[in-house]
Amino acid sequence: MEVSLSSEQVLSGDGNETEKERDGEESELVVQNGLTQGRKEFVAPAVGMEFESYDDAYNYYNCYAKEMGFRVRVKNSWFKRNSREKYGAVLCCSSQGFKRIKDVNRLRKETRTGCPAMIRMRLVDSKRWRVLEVTLDHNHLLGAKIYKSMKKMGNGTKRKLQSNSDAEVRTIKLYRALVIDAGGNFSLNSNAKEIRNFSDRPNQLNLKKGDTQAIYNYLCRMQLTNPNFFYLMDLNDEGCLRNVFWIDARSRAACGYFSDVIFFDNTYLANKYEIPLVALVGVNHHGQSVLLGCGLLAGETTESYVWLFKAWVTCMSGRTPLTVITDRCMALQNAIAEVFPRSHHRFGLSNIMKKVPEKLGGLRNYDAIRKALIKAVYESLKVIEFESAWGFMIQRFAVSDHEWLRSLFEDRARWAPVYLKDTQFAGVSCSQPGETLNPFFDRYVHKQTPLKEFLDKYELALQKKHKEEALADIESRNSGPNLKTRCFFELQLSKVYTREIFKKFQFEVEEMYSCFSTTQLHIDGPIIIFLVKERVLGEGNRREIRDFEVLYNRAAAEVRCICSCFNFYGYLCRHALCVLNFNGVEEIPSKYILSRWKKDYKRLYVPDHVSNNVDGTDRVQWFNQLYRSALQVVEEGAISLEHYKIALQAFDESLNRVHNVEEKPEQLKI
């Protein structure tokens, strides 16, 4: 269904602050492909509703009016004196007011009844339009659905509407997202029972009675209390709620820092939990999981995944991640190829290994097959080693016709560590046995958790995560780690990395002592290949000796180990450190000290900091940048009472300076 909505705005002729009444001007609704018959119940206008633009607010009220059976008129509009920017409006029923005295004797039928129905709205600081006052009651009978107004629209206006397809899509998404039936479900036809069966209705959300109202109430509350909160809703052709995406302000800020590598968690959707929840998760500078967005999806379809990823990209201003890690799923694979064509798409190794008992448990030699599989996956350093070990396993246990193993081998380039050494994972790789990717809402969601309960737990989970990050920030800044060696590499990064990341690097420094031999193997121009021998624990806790090749280029200050620890985890391994130490290098090259692990990362790095190329007309860009910068001050200010006082003073001083700019607009420079 495609719907075009038109609205006409009035500007005062002289640009002064103006209150202007429009009589007789009503909008026209052009409908294509028809509408399903039967009464719909739009969510009634309510104080606190917010819209991205005046047009969105006007179009919503116009659609609500159409369904209720009345027409809309713009009663008043207010404009700023100098900029002609609209900042307030009153929309009313077309029957508002009474005929003017001079028009009383005209033969035209009287339609004015002094109807009180109206909404008053205003542009607020967040640059959204907020509803401030609502009157729903009419003093006249409401007519049937109105598709055309009494006043025809000119051809020029129609052509303008047809050319503005992007605005049409945005508008219809908004007004259709507000359709709720009597049972609290988004639908053109009120039928709460039909949407409870997930298997019968794969094209709409599996919701129980009242769930959609709970979603809507939650989103409205978040818009009012959480600045920079973002959400989108998607409805199917019948008007039923199909997909939802939302992201709170802190998560949007986190996207600016930690969206280089994301893990798409569809555990609850894939395992048919009560709530079809999905989450986009990143890793912060402490190695903690951080939420980058949430969604509810109708099913595991390419269409639903594409919609969700596009919604996320919308709030990311078009930025895409370097690496996306997902479950092994063809629908996800197709969606990521479409939305993130330049990103590296990898399958979560821990998810694959968790399925081994389920997929292989029925085989006669299961224990032996499992050991052979683990050895091939985790111990192979070269492609030829992996493929040889895999072939030996298949042949020895006669499982060449096993469908899961066959398909797994076909997809090996997306999940086997030996093929992924050029992919950046920032610690989300799980390339070692025992490492897992736990669901972000683990311990908050179980198989039968109802949606209403989850929406309450959602905020508790985020508060707990934010508190953990804040405590880790304080610990990293206020207490120095204990050094365990005399190696300068350890001292160097103890001053830079957050406490948790440094502990992981410190372990690599300690394990340098298990590497007992570093020898030159081959020279190829400026590149020298070294062989590092290490004693490791093998099967049955037996000590084994393994060889690791390390490439070193002194001129380019480059070092790369065959284990690829740096790309998997974001810091150098013991083997690379041994080679640097062997060559007399006293400091780790700066290219191997990732900014994302630094304890002052959020202070030093401002996402999308484009002050030299700021768009002089893009207010959304200004708002997003200012909000992210202010959020840093808020987070720092919450550390202690002294921090709080300084941050509050800084805000007061900044506000005074902004007010001074308002008094001297000619000094404003972009």
C-alpha cells in the first residue's frame, strides 16, 4: 500500500513573529491500491508525543482524522521573527469556530459547529515537535472515512508529491506505525487472536494481547525521558506490526566508539523464545559487551534482517562496521551482503561449537570425532594443516555423507580461525577453546519471559552494564596495575591500556618465558621470518613444543605472528613480543597499540568530529555531535562529587557563552 499525504504551510509575508489563522484550507489524501475496509483505531493524540518534523506531526493528525471521520484545519501557526522558522502550531477539526457574520446568508451548507477538538504542538530543544495540549471530544457527528477534501489540489502540487517519494515513505511509516486495534495490536483489522500463533503468521510479530500497547507506551516514555532515543516500526501490507527497532541515547553514543566490530545476537529469535528479541552488541574499551541496538522481528527472514540492519544504519548516519559476526544462517548471510557489502561477515565460532553435541551426538564415535574436530579447528596454524586434519577426520570416522559437517566445511572461510587471520575481531573472535559469546541479556531473559516483563528488565540490564563500565573507568584511572616482570613492554602499556585489557596483555608478556628459542629462518628483502618455539600444554596436560613463524620488518616497524593474536584480540602475542625483544626493540610500535583499548579513549576520541567540514544547514548533525560531546562530560561528571561540581560549572559557563552568541549573531561562524 502506498499513501501520499499533502500539507501546506503558511509563512508570514514579512518574516515577523506571526500568528495566522487559515480558514477553508484542508489537506487532500491521495490513496493508491486501495485500503482494507473495516474500522481502524489509531492511537489517539496524547500530550508528550514527539515527531521528527512538523510535516510528520501534521500528517499523523491528518490520518488520525481521516480514520475518525473528520477533516483537519491549521488554526494557528507561530514563526520566529528573523528566521521565518515555524516553532508552534494548533491543528483543529474543520468544524472549529463559526461562520463569519458576512457569510451567514450564503447558501453553502453550514459545517462550523464550534468543535473543540484540537492539538497544540511546539518545536522543543531536541528539534522535535512535541504535543503540548490535546482535546479529543467533538460536538458533532463524525462522518465516514474521508478520502478527498472539498478543496481540490492543483496539478503542480500533485507532481510535487509524486516526486517526493522519500518523504512519502517516511511519512507513511510514521502514521502506520501508530495503528493499534482494540486489543492493543497494530492492525488494519482488529483480531487479537490471529496474531498469537507465530507459525501461522510468519509475516507479523508473535505478540499477545496488550503487547503492542506495551511497546508503544515504552517507546513514547523513552522519547520523553531519553534524549536522542531512536526507534522505527515496520508494518506488513495488512497493517500488522512486523518488526521494531530501537536504540537509546547511551547506545547511540557507544556506536560512535565501538561499532567497528559487532556481534548480532539472534539467540532468542532462533530458539523461539517468548519474545523474538535480537540485539546488536559491541565490545567497549574494557572488553565488556555493550548494547548497540535492539529489535523485535517477525521471523528469521532475509526481509526482516534487511529492514533491521537498514534501520540501524539510519541512526548511524550511514556508517557500517568493519566486521559483523552472526550465527550461521543463510537469511543473515543474504541480508548482510545487501546492507553491509564492504564489511567482513563471519560466523560465531562459539555458536558453531555449541551445536556439536546436537549435530554429532548421535554418531557412534562421537567423543573421538569431537576431539578430532576441536584439534583441527583450534590447533591448525596453516590452511593446509586444517584441511588435512579435517580430511583425516572425515575419512577415519566415515562421516563423508554427514550433511552438517559437509556444509560446515563449505563455509569454513567464514568461521575457521585459520582462514580469518586478516579480519579484525577486537576480542569477539572466540578463537580459543572455552571462549564463548554470551547473549547480552543473559540472566534477564528466559524461554517464557513475557514482553512486558522484558521491557522492565531492559532498563535494569542497561543500568547494570553502565554501572560496570563506570566502575571499570574509575578503577583504570585511579589505580595502577601490579607489574609482574621487568619487561619494558609491560611497563609501557600499563600506563595506556584499561585495567582489564592490560591484564590480558600482561599474560602474553609473562608467557614470553615459555618461548625458549627465537631463531632467524628466512630473509626476503626487508622482511625476516623468525621461528619461535614455545612449550605448551597438550592433550592430557603433556608438555609439547610448538613452532610459530613471525614476520618482522624493521624498516616499516611491522611484526606479524602466524597465530594472528593482534587481529583476533587487538594486542600483540608472546611470539611477536619475543621477536621485538630479540631485535632490540624497546617499545611496542604505536600501530600495535589500539586506541579503542586506552583508558582515556572516550576523552581523546570524539566520533564523527568534523568541525572543519561541518554542514552549515544540517541541524541533526549539530545535535548528534553536541549530544555525544555533552554525554562524555556527563559520564565523567558522575565519577565523584568533585567531578560533578566541575562538570556542572562547565555546563553553566558553556551555556552563558552560547547565550552571548545569541546576543551577537554576526559573530557566529560555522
